[in-house]
Amino acid sequence: MTSRERVVAALEHRQPDRVPVDLGASESSGIMGIAYNRLKAHLGLQGRTQIYDLSQMIAKVEEPVLDVIGADALPLLIEPRTWRPWTLQDGTPCEVPARLEIVEWQGGWAVPGSDGLPAAYCPPGGYYFDPVNPPLEDASSADDIEAGIAHLESFDWPGYLDESYDDLARKARCLHNETDRCIVANLWVHVFAAGQILRGFANFMMDLAGDKLLAHHLMGRLVDCYAPRVEAYIEAVGEHVDVIQVNDDLGTQNGTQISPDLYREMVKPYHRRLWGMIKRLSGKPLLLHSCGSIYDLIPDLIEIGVDAINPVQVSAAKMDGAVLKREFGRDLTFWGGGCDTQHVLGGGTPEQVRDEVRHRVEQFAEDGGFVFCQVHNIQHNVPPENVMAMYEALGDL
């Protein structure tokens, strides 16, 4: 089997010739820049470490690394046209988008927003850029949402990632024709998480419970604003990609962020509308990235068209791999869950990592429906020996 055939077989719940492997094709199942530099040094590889996702400090995984680990998938990244040097928190070099302004602020770093206030902030000693100063924090009516509609129209499509749809079309065609790896297109369209970022986490959660008309208006207008972007994106790249990924974090460590009933009432209609449009236009499998304990929502997600879930956070409540496979394995592909990053990958020994990988493959791999990657991103503190133990264990099976 080619890599593309291997992933497609898994998605179609057929047994591939081996478990397909991903590192970084699914956004939020990549590797942080610090860990990536250490991994390349461990492997004796040179090259430019480019941080394409500043919020998570995620590096673009280069071809030599993909070859070493036997990766079967590639991301269709939306990238800047030019890069500039920067320095990671451990003092090692990287490159960031040239148009991205990063300034020192309150002892850390900040990315200024259009109003001059920080839009994202990495505090001293931190490793992530978190959103701050939500632009619709003070909105109290539909009119206020409409007055700030520009924030919805541009949400989650950063201006510093300045490739055009024509650029993406050429890149997708090139990747499809020049590699046999599965191509994953990431559509940056959130609904639930967008409300939390635009309104502020606490405000939006209170809206969902206490100001439902405002929450409905915000989510409905978000989907309205996403629609032309979705259409243009799929028209440009749909023919040349194999999977389309969407993102919306619905879980926490111990359960869903909101009750299943509130999800069904408030959020699910917009997921149905948005994801249904994506599937109708593209005809491709839909991969959902949603962190945490989402067990109680999985039947709803299947109903509205989700074909695969990531990162499969097996250390969260109700996310036991054997239970997930038994109850949902006929309908879902598990794109993740291959190694627990909370306790094992960063804190265990290489042998403990190997044992974890063998255990998870045993849980998930039978009859297809499994693409191997660790749970969420490889964090900054993961030793390269543990990273390689993960892939070596997989290769031994």
C-alpha cells in the first residue's frame, strides 16, 4: 500500500498493511518548536525550524523527519510567503512569519491586535501565546455583534498567513502529484471556541446559559461569515486533498465543557450547518479535533457527519480506548490516542513509552479505523529519545 492508500483504508474501516502514522498533518497533533529542535539534533538533521502556529508554538515538520518516522500524512498548511528569524524560549533558533509582529510586554511577549492592544500573550516562563483582550467582550446585543462583524469575518485566518487561494491550489496540486502521502486540509473554522475567544471565555459560557439570543446570533453570524471562505477554499483545494479537518474543543479533563443537552440546544445546530456544508461541497472525510472528555457527545458528532476524531485524549474521563473502539469503532476513525502525552510521553522512560504504544495499538488498530499519533502535540519537555521510542515501538509491531 502507498501511504495515501493506507490512510484511506483506515478511514474506510479496512485493515491496512500496517498502522498509518501521522505527525503534524492533523493540526494540534504536531510538535512544539523546542522539542522539534532537540529531535533534529538527536537525528543529526539540519534545516530551518519554522513556527507556523504561534499560539501553540508548533513547528512545520520537514520531509527528512517525516521519512525517519514513516509518516503517511501531510498537512496542507496556510503559510506566510516570507519568514524572519526569532528565538525560542530555550534560546534555540527558529523562524516565524515575517509579517507577524512580536513585542516584549510585561516581561513576556505579545502580538498586538488591530487596536494596538495585545491580542495574544506569552507570559514570562510560558510556552504558549494565549488570546487576550477579546474584541467583543463588551457586546450585549445583536447590534453590537454586527458593529464588530469585521472580527468575525477575519476570525482564525491570521493576516500574517498570507497565501492566497491560488497559492493553496497550486500547493495542494503539487503535494498530491509529487507525494503518495495522504493530504490533510485544515479549515480554520471554529464555532464554540470562536465564541470563547471573541467574547471571552466566561462571557460566552454565561451567554450560552443566560443570554441565548446573543449566543445564537454570534454563532449564526460566524457560520454566515465562514460560508464564502469554505466555498472558496474547497473550490481551490478540494480535488487534491484527502481529508478535511475542523477544530472545536468541547471537552475538559473530566467531562464536556457544557452539558450534552446544552450542546444539542445551542451549538450542535451550527456544527451541523457548517460541517454539513463542508462535507457536501468536498465529498471528503471530516476529521474533528476536539480535546478532552467528549465521550458523551460522540453519538451527536457521528450523527452530524464527523468521520474521525482527534486527539483521542485517552487520559481524560470516559475516554478509555477499549471502550471507545467497542462502542464507536464501526462509525469513527480514531486519529490519535497512540501515546498519552499527559503522563507517559514527557514523564516516562523510553521503555514505558514503548509499552504505552503497544497497549494503544492493541486497543485501536483492529479492523482499521485508526491513524497513529500521540495525544495532542509533543510538548517542549519531551526528550527526543521518547519521541523515537514511540515510532520505534510502532515499527516493531
